[in-house]
Amino acid sequence: MRFSVIIGNPPYSDRSKASASGGGGISSSLDEKFFLKAMEHSDDVRMIIRSKHFNKESSNFRKKLFGSGNLKSITYLPEETFDIENTETCIVHYSARNPGKTTTITYKSGEVRSVKLNNNSIVVLKNPEYVSEVANNMAHRYMTGKLIRNKIVPVSDGIPMIEICGRGEEPKIVIIDPKVDITGRNQHGVVINFAAQWGGLGRIYVKPYDAAISNSIVLLKTTSEEESVKLKEYLESEDIKKRVKENMKSFHPTKALFKTIPDITFS
């Protein structure tokens, strides 16, 4: 069947087969599947979907949509439009009747730009100036652990591991068998939760030198405790908080985020 126009607010994900946090298994994404199916049945598709598809370099949906040359507009929807925690949405208008045109993007700030998109383009609605990488960035400091929290088996005699940063004055430490994992042990740096907070890094701690890190922890490496203290202060500065808020694509501070943050110079 063919339709003149298809409009909708499709379901965003299928959580029926998702397992508990940290145990593997995630919800299945649906909104882009609805959009692609609608494109098969109409030259004019207008849907409310999640903006996260447009800032993921690995998204085949983004590559196909941006590479089509038929994307007419992306319009940011204010947070109060839907009561969906940590989900940024937008109205996307695809029109095969207007091929080769520029795409009108309305950002969170209200700024409107006309841009020519291709399958390599990345769009972050919180930041019109977004670039995927800056020179001399912090990505080389990035490390994550391997041991999932629900697989940690505490022992009475072993090595310390940072299980999670938590909410206290110090990160939560457990004692594990060093044969299980020693990722990050005897490495200076700062640590933050891999599940941080939307648009922010959450709690940041100077890493205990002799502690390993779990899968729930991001480590940013330094060469001394003194450097770690300075790095912590740098990450908590207003300039870096602003960069993180603009460039953090989810509540996970991934390596891609630190590609957008200039490295610190120690003196």
C-alpha cells in the first residue's frame, strides 16, 4: 500500500526481553524500525522519535536517513513535551518529494540552521557547534573495567577493586581475588561511574592507586596522584561541565565524549 503522508509517535523500545542492569541484554530499539518501514510506504513521513539516533556514529538508521538527501527537518521537542526520563525526542520530517535539499534543524536553544547532511554527519541537538573530535583531546586517558558488578565475589584476602563510586565521600571498595581481574590496578587517575547522570559526570574521585576497577567504572589515567588531583579539579570546572552537558550523548560518559574535551596540560 502507498500513503500520501504517514505521521506517528511510534513506541521507542521493546523492553520485554531486557535483563537486569549489569547482567547483559538490553531493550530492543523500535522507533527507527517504524520510521524505515514507513519510508517504504510513503514519500512523506513525519514522526516523533529519539534524537539519540543522530549522534551515534554506529547507527545504520542515521546513515541511511542522512544519506538519502530527503530529510526535510529535525525539530527538537522540549523536555516537558513528554514525561520520559532521560529521553530527548524530536520531530523528523522525511520527504522524497524534495530531493537534494538542505535539512532545517531546530536545536534545543531555539537556533535554526539549514545544513547539508550526508551519511557521515552527526547531529547533537543540544550543541549546534558539535564536532566529534577536538585536537589533543582526553580520549587517550580513558579506560573501563571488565568485571560486571553482579559477578563480583568478595574475598577476605585479595586486592581492592572499585565496585562503584556510589554517593559517599569515597568510592565503594570490595576485595577480590586478583586472578579474576586486575584492570586499572597500580594506575593513577580519577574515576567516575559508567552510569553517571544525564548531561553530567556525577561524582568524581581520585583513584586509589592500588585498586582495580569494575565494569561500572570509568578511569581517566594520569601519571601521579598530584596530576589526578588537578585532573579532578579540571573536570569539575564550569567550562568542562558545559562541554559535557553539550556533548554527552546519554548518561554514559563514553570514550567518544572525551574525544570532544581538550586534554589537560600539567605544569
